[in-house]
Amino acid sequence: MGKRYIVTLSEPEQQYLKNFTFTGKRGARQINHARILLKADTNQTHGGCCDREIHEAIGVSIRTIERVRMRFVEEGLEAAINQRSGAGRKRKIQGEQEAHLIALRCSEPPVGHARWTLRLLADQMVELGYIDHLSHESVRQTLKKTSCSLGERPVGSSPHSRMQNLSGEWRSS
């Protein structure tokens, strides 16, 4: 079966990609994508390399090669080289929900629990109606992002108030 997305570069595009791979500071992903396009170009004397040859020469997966070719044909040269903006998933917890989570984290844990766990926080957020569904991993990532992990002491306890002064005097050393 033939390739669905065939890369045919013009002379200026070939020159641009050659300069792109050899000059300036670029990310490894961008350079690899440019090299994929150069190797897949059918506008060469020997035609373009097959995906297996590109895979062996550059060391990227065949699926990556297919995706780069597809983006080049459908969206153009810049889209094939550069990473998509907005890639990935949208965050589950937004501003107000994040504030509720942090407030909940700083409050007393439910009766029968010594401290909050990620799963307890997630369940409590759903139970209080702040969000429809929330995983413990989303809670962990949000708390990490806000520097409010479960291992920290409650807000307001300074190191001096936690120190024990057994001798009645402060050490000066």
C-alpha cells in the first residue's frame, strides 16, 4: 500500500530545512522533524526514503515520521517542524476550584482521619459540589503547582514556634 502523505519540498524549502538543521539553537524535536522532512522528500534524484530507512537514520518512531508527514501535507512546513501550541489536555481544576481545594487542604481533616489524603480531598471536592469528577492525581498536581503539598505543616507555624527550648536559653551557636 502506498503512502498517504507524500512530502514534496520546493528548492527554497529544502534550503530552509538544511539551514534550519545546521545553524542556530533549536530543540531536538524541531531538528528531528526537519531531518524527517528532508529524508522523506520525493523531490530528490533518488526519491524519498521509506519510513523504515528514516527510522533507522534518525532514530525516531515510525509513528512520529507518519505524523510529521501528515502535518506537512495538511498544515504546511512550519506546522510540521514546530510543536503544536495548546497540545495536551485542559486542566481539570481552574482558579476558583483551586482556591477551594487549597482552603479544604488547610482545614481540619474529616472525623476519623488524622490528615488529608489525596483521595479524601478529591472525594470531598466532589461531595461539596465544586467539581463533577476529580482524580487524586489531579489533586496532587494542583497542590504541587501551588507549593501546598500534603507533607507540609499547616500555614502559620514558624520554625521558631516549633523549636523546643529545653534549657530555658536560646543557643547562640
